[in-house]
Amino acid sequence: MALRGGAGRRRRCARGADDRPDHHPGSHRLTPLTTEGIATALLAALFFSEQIRRPVWIGIACITGANLLLSLESENGWGLSLGALGVVLACLLWGLDNNLTRRVAARNPQMIGAVKGSVAGSSALLLSWIVHEPAASPFATGALLLIGALCYGLSIVLFISAVGTLGASRTAAFFGTGPFAGALVSFLLFQTAPTLQLLIALPLLIGGTLLIASVHRTPFRSG
């Protein structure tokens, strides 16, 4: 992403979210991210002529519900924050981006990924300069470039390759299983026991994924 201040900005955002837990509960920092799959499916059905079958809708609902359970922190209450609304807006824009990406997915995925990454990185670099973020160290810059190449570059190329054949809604729904992969890896790395939320949400995730996988290529509606 940006070569300047990317890590520092994320650290400060995390500290800001944790400084006032009563107003920024942890669930609100994670739960709105589940909006992307829903936004992608709704936009695909309403504006991009993608025919979404009932099993896909049910699967999206299951995966969304599973992510809600995974992001729930019982020690914090529910509420609404400006940060949460910002994440929801970002997810709506990601949903639009997912559908627009499908329109060009038949082209070279590597080239599309390079263009998207260059624009995103340049925009983040410009924003960090506008808000006077301190420059990252050479080590942090190298680490960010490596992480970005793997977690964004390779990820977006695979996403573009999938969206052209699976459809925007199904691809975004499969993408929504990511938090579970992160949770499972964290349990393995830090040797912690699975939480009750994960044990309850796991059947929803598996069921939703199987439902979506059972539906073959999502067609466009004529006209």
C-alpha cells in the first residue's frame, strides 16, 4: 500500500478504537465488514443483471451470520459509531468494485491487479502525505511491500480470476470466509482454545459455503 505511514496510521486507528471502548465496541470494528458480501449481491442483482439463485442468497446469509457471531465480543455492548458507518460505506464501495471488476475479468487478471494495486497504493501514498504521516523506516517499507504483494497483489489476482467464472456475488461470499481462516490460524499460532462464538458459527460457515458451491456458474439476465 502506501510507503509512508501505513503501519503508523493503522496503529493509531487501533489505539483510537480502543481508547474509548464504551463508544467503540470491538464488535463494531469487525461486524460492518460483513456488509461487503451483502452489498455485492444486492448490487449484482439490482444493477448488474446477475441472476442470483436462492441457495446463494441463503449461503450469503449463513456466512454473514457466521461472521457476525465471530466478531461479537460479549463484554462490549451494541451501538453505532462513526467509524462503523465509515466501514459500511467502504464495504458498499467494495461491492461496487467487485461488480465492476466482473465486467473486465475476462482480460488479463495480472494486468488488472497491477493497475488496481498501483492506483490504490498511489492514493494511499497521497493521502498519507496530505495528513502529514511520518515516513516509514526502510525495514517497515520492505515488510509492507512484501505483505502487500502477497496479501493484496496475489489475492486480488486470484479474486479477479474467480469473479469472471463464479460471478461477483458467489466470489464475494467465498471471500467472506476469510475471517475464519484468520481465526483458525491464530488458534494454531497462539495455542488458544476455540471460542464459543467460533464453535457456533462454524456450522453456519460450512453450510453456507456448501450451498454456494453447489450452484454452478451464475448467469446474466438477458436485457
